Amino acid sequence: MLLSLTLIAVVAAFALAFVSKVTEEPIAQAQQAKKEAAVKAVLPAFEKLEEAEIDGTSCTKAFDAQGQMVGMAIEAKSTKGFGGDLVAMVGFDADGNISGYQILQTAETPGLGAKAGDWFQEGSKGNVIGKNPATPLQVSKDGGDVDAISGSTITSRAFCDLINNAYQIFQKGGIE
């Protein structure tokens, strides 16, 4: 019995390792495609993109036809989420106003915190599009002007933290 259980465990381990290796590249490609689509979605109109890294953070600078920087997309993260890390692509225009965002990774509660992908978009109650986080964004419960997701204040705070982190990177990257 010990020999048969050991054999089953070894075969299962090899099968899992094989499946992991086979799916590793397609998963990485899908994540890269998701990031590229998010960059294009959060930036104002542009002609050319240029990858950059600022303080270890992945950024994409957008330029117009004359070579003037028109915005920056920043892959920002907050570790203050209810269910874990919250990661989003945040776009800023040349003046530092939020031009868009897309959630890339979340482990928030389905039905509550998972609403962050839509709640803070233009036309929604917690709209942050067009705001300039020169004065850090905060939820209204903390004295700010961002409406929190009902029943999900921790996620809303994490989202504001994420935006503020992205803005700090934007300031360091600067408009050239």
C-alpha cells in the first residue's frame, strides 16, 4: 500500500509540474496583453509610447506627434486592500489629472470590494477621473471628497492609496 501511494504521489507531482510549465508562457502572455490594453485605455490620445521604470515601478510615457509628453500610465499597487494587494494601471494627463484607470489585480470581496473596477470611473458615484491628486485623495469618511464603495471602505481607502502612490511616481517621472 505504501508503494502504491508513493507511486501515485510521484506521478501526480510530475503531472502538476508539467501542466505548470506548459501553461506558464500563455499566462505570462495574457498578463502582458492585459497590461498593454490597460495602458492604451487609461491614457489620453497619443502617437508614441515609451516604456520607463521609476523607483522600480513600471511606467509608460505617451507622446504626441511633436514629441511632447501628453501623459503617463503607471502600474500602481496598494497593500492596504481588504483581501490583499490591489493593483491598477493609472493614467495621468500632462497636467497630472487622472485620465483613467483599470484594475489589473484584486483579491477583494466579490460583490463589494470588487466593484472598484467601476465605482471610481467617470459617471459613477465615486468618480475620480479628471481629479488631480496633488492633494492626496481620501474617502469622505476620512475628510476627503471621494465617495467610498458602500460596505467596502477598506477597499476604497486602498484605491485612494493606490492613486496617491501612482501620482508620486508621476511627479518623479515628470513632464519633459
